[in-house]
Amino acid sequence: MVLSDSIHAGHRKRMRERFLQTGLDGFQEHEILELLLFYAIPRVDVNPLAHRLLQRFGSLHDVLAAPVRTLTEVEGMTQNAAVYLHLLASVYAAAPERTYHQLPLDSPSALCAYFQQLYAYENREILRLACLDERYYLRNCHVLAEGSLTHVSSSIRTVVEHAVLDHCGIVVLAHNHPNARAQVSRDDLISTRQLSEYLKTLSITLHDHIIVGENNVISMRDSGCMPD
């Protein structure tokens, strides 16, 4: 038992030192998971668990995106470790909220970067509304609706309520396509046009509609799809 603990301790120390020297350069996905699990499951060889997680979910990204309850179904996965991995994804997604309050979202590239990070570990489709001030600084980002992987819906009234309460004249709509490429659908074009026309009557500008896919992101304004 003492020998086993010593072997694991030596392995963990070498992994940590390697990370401190090179960052994650050269680390395979199972090694990254193993490194993370060191801090949630002490004094246990977590290498087999890292491989089981990747075998079950397919990639490091999908492991971090998995619900806590689903993670704990994997042999050797503790509740604390599952919460820890899920927390990492949640913290990563929350970071844009703090960063982008200090930066203007005044270009399609800035908006795409913001929402791509925000949706990075979402495994369900979510419709969001970003409320911006006159200088395109973020005031708030609201979840309008949550749905299945293929459908979300929200009312124009909800959009207007958020815009009015945040005292903003510029809004940006965004939704994601988990496990699929981002593309502008006919429904996207129709709903975006309807919302834009109604908001104009209230002197509110729908500046853009961002669609985030599994491996790509689209700005409808940058694609020439936004109504005039």
C-alpha cells in the first residue's frame, strides 16, 4: 500500500512538473483529464478513469460538457470529481461575462468570440439576448429560452422587457446548434426580420444574430443576412 501510494505520488509530481514547464503542449486528452482528476480524487491511479471517460463521451470537450449525474455513471467517478469537472466548464463559460463588460462588442468578430466562448460547453440549445449600450459595451446577457438540441422559442415581449429594463437601444440575439454546424435557416431569417421590424418601432436596434455551431460560428450581419 505504501509502495503504491509512492508510485502514484511520483507520477503525479512528474505530470505537474511537466505542465509547469510546457503548459499543455504535448499533452494528450487522457493526460489532461488525468491531470485534472489529480485534484479531485487523491491517492488513486486515475489514468484508467480518464480513458473510461473519453471512451464514454468521445472527447475532452464532451466530458466537460456532460451533466454531473451522467459523469457519475462512469466507473470510478466520484460525485466530487464530477462536480469539479462540470465546474471547470461553468467557470470557462462565465469568464466572458466578466471580460466583455470591459470591451466593446462593436464588430462581428468580437460578438462571435464572445458567444462562442459562452456556448463552449452547452449540450442543449439556448437562445440568448445581449443588451448593449450606445458604445456597444455589454450591459447584460439574458437567457431567453432553453430547449432541446433542435428547438428553442421565445416571445418578442420577453426581448422588449429585457431591453427596456436594461435601458439599452442595441441588442444582439444568439443561439447555438450543439453537435451540429452553424448555418442560417429560413426560420432564422424570418424570426430575425420580424423581431428587427418590431424593435424599430421602439427605437431599439437588433444589431446582429449570432449562431454558434459545434466547430463554427456565424454572424448574420457579417453574412449579409440581417434586415436593413
